[in-house]
Amino acid sequence: MSEQYTFSVESESGVRLDRWLSDRLTDMSRSRISALIDEGKVLVNEKQAKPSLKLKSGDQVSVEIPEPVSAEIKAVPMDLDILYEDEDILIVNKPKGMVVHPSAGHIDDTLVNGIMHYCGEDLSGINGVMRPGIVHRIDKDTTGSLVICKNDQAHQVIADRLKVHDIERVYRGIVIGHLKEDEGIIDAPIGRDEKNRKRMAIDRKNGKHAVTHYRVIQRLKGYDDCEFRLETGRTHQIRVHLSSLGHPLLGDEVYGPSKCPFKLQGQTLHAMTIGFEHPRDGHYVSVSAPLPDYYVKLIKKLEE
């Protein structure tokens, strides 16, 4: 059966419908919400609306979420790099170039295909048939630690902790140029880029709160090797924050220069450490993924 929701707009006048709903339907992606609006499943004052509609105080928003349609997602044998595993969770070291879950153009070569083969039926179903076990994501060309949940209870606990920023996430990345300070905090809200919907941008009016702590580990010739600690976890957060300082990540063709002096596949960003209280008994789990070979070789080259 489909799910029905009704919301009342109170003091959020002027906010776009799709953005307003994304703050309430937190388990659903912005693109999925936009699709529901386009399909006529979202009504404002009993009338169909566009995602860009600016809401007014007193508006009534009703949402119908259709029952998920079963999709044939193949279980594909893959050589997964398992960093940690128990009966509730799995932490995988995702390689560069791998998409996390199936989407257009990536049906049977994603991490989900691999973990379905590895785990069988032991995966949470909260995010639906396209994203079994997936509680958070990292970009296609970002490497490193990713948590997979084997059951709904573990998924819900981890998801709740992500919402309140109660999970340690430490990244490594190489930025172009030299940061002014050896360490600092970037506190700048992030939202969808109004000129290019595939990008994110600093949005001080409507963006979501986003904070990144950085520390320079090593200053190289023309570049800084850095550590980043996420206080929040917005889409493309580190990439957008560093670009806003004028020091984008090396290799980032979306938020940095289109040409790169090295043969790289996307941004030099690695999700190194993830730490959290275990969803079953509360003991602390902290796992670090080793730096990928390309990153180590690049550092050596820059040191020379």
C-alpha cells in the first residue's frame, strides 16, 4: 500500500517545495522527492505543483509515496575489501570509480551488487530495493570506509546518529595551493546550486548548516596534504568547502579546474576513519581504511 503524509506550512514562507519536503522526508533523496512532485504525487492546497514552488504560511502539503516496485538488482561476485564485520554491520573500503548503489548507467557494477552477493539476505531494507544495507554514501571517485547495515535495527540506529552528527568521520585529501592556516574550521551552509542542479554550492540564505574541520598534514610543492573532520555530512561537503576557499581538491573536475597536471580519476579524497558506538551494545567501533596506492604514489611524486 502507498503511504500518505499531510503537512502544514508554518513559518517557512518562501522556501521551495522540494527543499521544504527534503527537510521532512529525511530518508528520501531530493531527486526522488522531485520525481514524486513531477508525477503528481505531491499536492499543495489540493493542486499539483512544481518543485520550485515557493510555499506560503498556511499552505497544506499532501504527499503520496507509492509502494516500491520490485527491481531486479543482480548479486554480482566482487573482490570486496572488508575492514570490519559482525552480525549487524559491515565496513567496506570502497575503491575509486565504484558507484555505491544502482542508478542510470550503473545497474550491475555497484557496491550494492557486490554486497548483495557477499551478504545474501542479510541486509537492511529501510532504503528500499535499490539501496539494501546503504545508510550513507561517498562519491564515485572518493575512496574509503563505508558502513553497510545487515538489519533494520542497526540501520535505524546508525541513521539516527548520522542525523545528529554523532559519528566520527575523518578524511584525507590533497588541495591545490596552500591553505593560509595550518588548521581551521569552515562553517558555511551548503545547498543545491541554482545554476547547475548537479552541483552543490555555498548558500547562505537557504543552505543547510555545514561544518568542516581541517588540518594540514604536509605542505608540498604547490599542494597541501590535509586531514578533514566532518561535523556535518552534506552532499559534496568537503569538495564545496575547499573550493569556496579557493583551494579545491586536486583532480576535482566539478569544483576545481577542468585540467589536471596528473593522470587522476576524479578528486583526491579518501574516507579514512569512521567511528561510532555499536548499534547493538554500544561498544565503540573505529575503523581506518589505508590510503589507496594512487594517493601514496602521488604524495611521493609531490615530495620529490
